[in-house]
Amino acid sequence: MTNDLISKLLHNLKHQHKYEPKYQDKKDNRFEMQFSECWFTINTDNAHLEATIRIDYDLTFSMDNVHYLLNKGIHNWYIYKHFLKFSYTPLNEEDLQQTLIDLLETYE
């Protein structure tokens, strides 16, 4: 995943979907984005996504959320205290962007 694709992803999140990271950083082959409730790390070599999502007291993590993860092929996820954690390798850049949008719409 090139710097141009990361720039395009950030631009689309900000301008098309109104999600702007509070923090972002590029280190070696890792790009980090932090929003209010969601933290994402993308390995730029293979677009592998690591997600940490804070589940606040007023948010319900339901079977719909479980089915979403399972439908994405995410079988190894866990909740520890108030955080949902999982990793995911998207099919392509569009899948990565749509996954980020879905997660931001659900948890932000």
C-alpha cells in the first residue's frame, strides 16, 4: 500500500464521510490512525488491518456486530474490559476503505 493510497484513503474518509483522525502517524511499514473510539494500524506492505475499538457503556455489542465480523471472515476477535480487538486482511483497497467506514459508522 503506497503513500498515495493512504493519502487517498484519508481524503475519502475526511471529505466523503466526515471522519478525520485525531492522530495519524507513519512509521516504517505501519500507518496508524486514531479516532475518538477507534484505533487502526495498517501494515503498508500487505494492507493488514489491526483494530482496537472502545466499547463505551452506552453501546451494545450485539449479535449483529458478531455477524458482521464473521461475514468479513474475522473469527479471531476478543473483548477485553471495554475494548474490541481484531485483525483483518482486506481483499483490496476498496474493501479496506469500506471496512473502515463500516466500523467508524458503527462505533464512532
